[in-house]
Amino acid sequence: MNNRAVILFAGVALLYVLTGVLLSWNVSLNILILGLLSAIMALGVNMQWGYAGLFSTGIVGSIALGGLAVVFVSGAPVPQAFAAGGPGVFLSAGWQLIFGLTVAVAMIAAAVVIWTYMPRGRPRAITVAAVLIAGFFLYRAIFDPAVTAIEAFDPATHGNIGGFGLNSIWAWPVGGLFAAIAAWAIGKISLGLREDYLAIATLGIAEIVITAIKSEDWMARGVKNFINLPRPWPVPYEVEMQADPGFLAFCVNWGLSPITASTLAVKGIYIGMFSLVLAALIWLLQRALNSPWGRMMRAIRDNEVSAAAMGKDVKRQHLIIFILGSAVVGMAGAMYVSMLGQLVPGEYTTLRFTFLIWIMVIVGGSGNNWGSVLGGLLVGWLWLIVDNAGPLIMGAVTSGLQDGPLKDHLIDIAPQFRLLALGVALLLVLRFSPRGLLPEK
């Protein structure tokens, strides 16, 4: 990194220190955790846009799929729901559901093979349509009764197929895999589109993913939310630390509150784990960016026609980078849910998990991995500090007003000023540093 990068990162670090001193270290560390996760998401988006010029607005879909992976990997098993619907093993609702999904995938694969190898003409179109229509009705005939049986079991607390009950750290790569598979399917459909149409297509598909997670209770209980997910290894629970004699003795010796110390210790462990993942990604992405593959991707980004004339398969390389970037975002989505311990589908909004990530990449500097990290930490801090400090600042500003509805309303809406703060920050960066705070070399 150059001197400018060092100064900017030092300035961001100072913001977090001042937050801890002026507000609380608990708030500062919480913002830092979310800032690290945002930086990882920004790195995934930077791969797609900064490396290859792919303008995708379906980021929220990849993040949600990563969160769904945590439910399947580490959610508590529900054997009663899996076995509902029939006395035999292969008559159970769980096996019927798996068989129905297999039939759906097989029919889609058969349609793709027919479309690829049959000669063009009306017979090919009729055959593909017949396979898809017949497959749809067969899939629904197997799948719907299984879903009904699963969702009927104790819907107040379960109503879902359950997970494997594993440590949620294993869900991190699985979340990346889920997002990568979805990106492959989306890329095969939409990567041939022009930039504006690609953005519209990916945004629409992401909303379909969110709607499916909200609607299909058998997966993750839909809008009823999935709670009590286990923490990733080796993060302990605060109550366990507070019951440890050694930890209590440490707190007594240093004059610390066990509750405060355990809370800060858990957040410190999360920061260490997420920092290791971020560092590993930075190391890999820097090597990739400076490799022949990275130079090829930038050549494709700058001029697709010239790159194709040199024998490069532009569409294939676009698909590869789209999958890789989505996998990084999906892994960050799994890390986020494993930290929260719950999946809340209503939380996945386009503003928070698409356009905010884009602002991080733009402010930091697209095409520069360190710029994405800087943007994630800086914009993440700005987004959350207004939420935490906004009411305090508004209370000081309105201290001269009489107590009443107007003063209460201004204090209540203070957290919403983060939208204004982000807009002003983005305008200032675009005005004085159009290529971002750390532009690509």
C-alpha cells in the first residue's frame, strides 16, 4: 500500500477508536464486526465490477442464500417432520421432497441437453416445451404433498425440514457454494445481456430468491424466522464465560464487570475470525489480480472486442468471475447469519444488502481490493454510527426546544439521517475523487 492508503486506513481506525471512547467500546466493536463483513461483501462485488465490468444488482440474493446455508448446515434436526407422511423410509416427507427436487433438476437438465443437441426448428421447441411441462406437473405431484406434511408438523416452533445440527463455521463454505450454484444458473441466462438489462435481470432474480425464502416455510420457517442457530467454533456464549472461575478471577483482578468483559471478549473473537478470512481473501485476490488471469480480466473489461479478437472467450470468463464474486458474497452472508444466530428474511432489503455494498465499492475505488476494504470499513461505520449516535446528536441540537411532539419526532427520526449522510459522503467522493478514495493503479 502507498502512503495515501496508510493515511486513509489510519483515519478510519481513528474513527473506530473515537467511537469507543465517546460512545462505548461495545458499539465500536459491533460496528467493526459488521464493517469487516461489509468489506468481504464489497470484495465480491469488486471482483464482478472492478475486474470484469459486470453490473449486478442481485447481491442481496447471494447474501440470503448464504444465510440459508447456515439453516441447512447447523439448524437443529427435525426428524419428525422428515419422517411425516408415510410409514416407509421412502414414503416419508423428507425423501419425497428430495426426490421432487431431483426430478425438477433432472427435467431442467434434460431440456438443456435437448436444446443443445437437437437441430434447430419446431420439433426442438415442441420437445423442450413438452419435457418442461410434463416435468413441472410430475414435480408438483411429488413435491407438494411432502411440503404440506413437513409444514404441518408443529408449525408454531418448527414447520421446516430441519438441518444437520453441525457447527455453523461449516456453513461458511456451503453458503459460498449455494451462491455460486445460483450465480452459474443466473449467469447462463443473463450474462449475454447488455449492462442495464443485466442489472434489471439480476435484481429481479434476487427478489425471486428473497420471496421464495419468505414463502417456503419448509426451508427456514419463512417470515416466522429461524432462531437459536449455534455459534461458529470457537466462539463461546457469554453465560458460559461468566460461569468460568478462571474468567471471573481475571475480571476481579482487573476490576472488570464479567458481563461487559464477556461481551467484549466474544466480539473480539468474531473480529479475529473475520479478520483472518478477510486477510486470506485479500492475499488470494491480490495474487489473482496481478496474475495473467487478472490482466486478461481487465483487458476484457476495458475492451471486449479486442480481447475476443485475441482469442479470449469473453462470455466464459464473465461467467467465471460472476460465480467467484457471488461465492465470496454468499460466504459473507453465511458468516453474518452464523454471528447473529438467526435468519430473518425480512432483513434482506435491496437498500441494505445491494446498494449500500455498491456505495462501499464506489467510495473505496473500484478495481482496487484495498479500496473495497476501505470503503466497507468507512461506509459501514458511517451507516451504523448515525443509527447509534444520531439520537444523541439530535437531542443536543434540539436541547433549546421545549419538550413536546416536535422534539420527540426529531429525535425519533434521527437514525434515518444516515441516508442523508451516505448521500452527502457519496457526492463528496464523486466530486473530489471520482475514481474513489483508493483508485485502481
